[in-house]
Amino acid sequence: MTMLALLPLDLGIVPMSVWDSISGFFATIMWPIYWAVSGLLVLFHHLWSPVLGENGGWTWVLSIVSLTVVIRAALIPLFVRQIQSSRNMQALQPKVRELQKKYGHDREALGRETMKLYRDNNANPMASCLPLLLQMPIFITLFQVINNAATGRATGKFLEDRPELVDSLRESVLFPSSFFEVRVSDKFLPFTGFTGLTIITVVMIVAMSATMFYTQLQLTRKNMPPSALEGPMAQQQKMMLYLFPVIFAVGGVNFPIGVLVYWLTSNLWTTGQQFVIIKTNPTPGTPAYAEWEARQLLKGRDPNAPRGKQRATANSRAVAGADDVAGVTVDEATPGVQRQQARQQPQRQSRAQRNKKKR
């Protein structure tokens, strides 16, 4: 969504004067985010400069990558909240469709019963959208700071105070050879012939689009119940699955290398983050959940038990297996509680008692 909001600038759909007004409005209300993003970019440039040189292209590339990783890591709580909210809404979709069939002729009753269903199940339709809305200003700011710096414009206090860093980013070279002479600020357009810049930008755009497609495919094929793959909403999601990567690929030819680095890093982070979520905490009733249940059973855990009790069950079974060899039994009524077999230990006797026995 962020990328789509920025495409009109480069495609010429919105006049530059209108875009400048919008940018000025965002700069006014989001100056704290601009301040933080520009500060982090300058900080990472300072940290990488002793290793790769102050004006090196790879110094700026790694600074952009580090900045993107820090921002995405800070947004993990919002991402988890969004996943949980979306999961709650997906679980209620079959009941929502039943209400639509029952009250389809009465929109007022349908709305009233639907809200009652959400209220009774502690679900909020806006809860899944709110984290995304909170993330959008941060992504727009991050994009603007990097894009403006790559085109020679300072955005954010720390870059405005050090204009030499903006010049350094714009002129920094990634590959100094004649064929692969590519700067962080270079774009695919205007096309000037088949060069190293052409190869690098095409590879990055293809990778950016492919990671986006794979992320959406992974979500729809593995972590959505069959009920969520039916109806008009499912058709729209399927259309976006193929449409969004194409739109991003078309828009990518207008972005500097530095912005493509940011966007590719962000897509890779999203892919990895979603892979971990789907593998460790899948949505019930999905193919990913069936795979997770199979893994739990192979580990000797009860998939239906809470996470802490799963570990306890597995540990108790492991202990029981080891104790069978040592002659220790496990109380079946109380799993994990071990009961030592009774052993006859000789009682300690005094010397007088032992002498009395001998007599």
C-alpha cells in the first residue's frame, strides 16, 4: 500500500505541485519520525564508515539495510497484533456468512447481528487494520528520507544539518568498473543502453516482486482456512496476489538503487517473519496447522495442550523412557511424577543389637 501511494510521483499522474503540498503536509505532522529515521541513517553510516569508507557505496547500502532491519524489528509487536486480529476475523467468517444468508434481505438486522457476533467473541474488524495504519507513516517516512537523499534532497534534521552526507549518498559508487559503474542514486530510467546498471536494477526489481509474490502465496496457500478462500473477498485477494507484484515491478524502474535496497530488504524481512509465524504459530484449520500438529506428535508433544504443558509432557515422556532402564516407573494418573520402586534398605543397628543377634 505504501508503494502504491508513492507511484503517482514517478509515473506523472499527480502534478509535482500537488505532490509537494502533500509532502509538506506529511513533513509537518510527521517530523518526529523524519527526525528518528534520518538520525538512524546517519548513525549507521557513522558505524560502517571505518570499515568501508565514508563515501563508499556499500557503506550507504549497509546503512540502508541496517536502518530497515531496525525499523522492521521495532514494528514486530504491531505485526503480531495484526496477525492475531486477522486470525480472529477469519475464524468468524463462517458464522458471518450464515448471518448473511439469514438476514440478507434486512441490512439493518444483518449489521446489528454481525456486530453482536463480533462483540460476543471479542473481535474487532478495525483491530486488524489499525496496526497497518500505524505502520504506513513510518514506511512512507523511511521511503521519503532514502528517496530524497538519493536525489540530493535532505529530509530529516540529521541530514539537513549535514548536507555533505546527502552529497555523499548521491555520488557514492557501488561498482567502480567502467561497465558496472553504478551509484546508489542511479535509476533504470531513462534507459541509456544495456549496462551494468540495467542488470543490477532488473535483478533487484525481479527479486523484489518475487519475494512479494511468494509472501502472499505463502499466506493464502498455507495459513488460511478453506472457508477464507471462498467468496468475493477471496477472489480479490487472488487478483491482488498477481497484480501487486506487476505494479511494483513497473514502479520499480523509477526508483533509485538505494530505494530498491530498502524495499528488497523490507520484503525479505516480511517473508522471513511470516515464515516463522506460520511455522511456529499457524492458524487452526489450515495446512500449516496440520504440518505443525504432525511435528508436535513426532516430538512426543500433545498439540492440543498449551505451549508450556506441551514441553512438560515431552519432558516427562523423555524422563519416563530413561527411567524405564533405571528401574523407575511413572505414575499413570499423574504424568511426569516419578515413583521410585520400593527398595528394602537394611535398617541401621547398634553394636549391642548386633552382638545380641550373634548370641
